[in-house]
Amino acid sequence: MENLYINIKNRRESLGMTQRELAAKCGYSDHTTIAKMEKGLVDVTMGRLKKIAEALDTTPLELTGWMEDTNE
């Protein structure tokens, strides 16, 4: 799960987006929720993960780092 927090931060930074901008896109009133998520202090629910992935123009699968096995 630790990779999720790192991946959120890395994706946000690669897009040149601030925590405030991501928070606004996700509907949060301020950036503290995003800051806490990136530090692993707040659990990321599936609902939150979907909003964050959409705001970062990616998928929940990419953010979690869990890749589907295409050989099955």
C-alpha cells in the first residue's frame, strides 16, 4: 500500500500539479487531505482512489501499481 502514496505524489508532481490543485480537482476544501495521503497518514478508500486517479488522468490500477496478469 505504501507504493500507492508514493505513486500519487509522483504522478501529481510529473503533471506539475500542486497539492492544492489536486485537492480542488477531487473536491476537497484544502490540500491537507492530499498531504496526509501522500505521507500515508490517511487511508485511501476506493471512492477516493477513483477521484484521485481521474484528477491525475490515470487509473486506480496504475496508482496502486497492481498490474493484471495478461497471461491468465
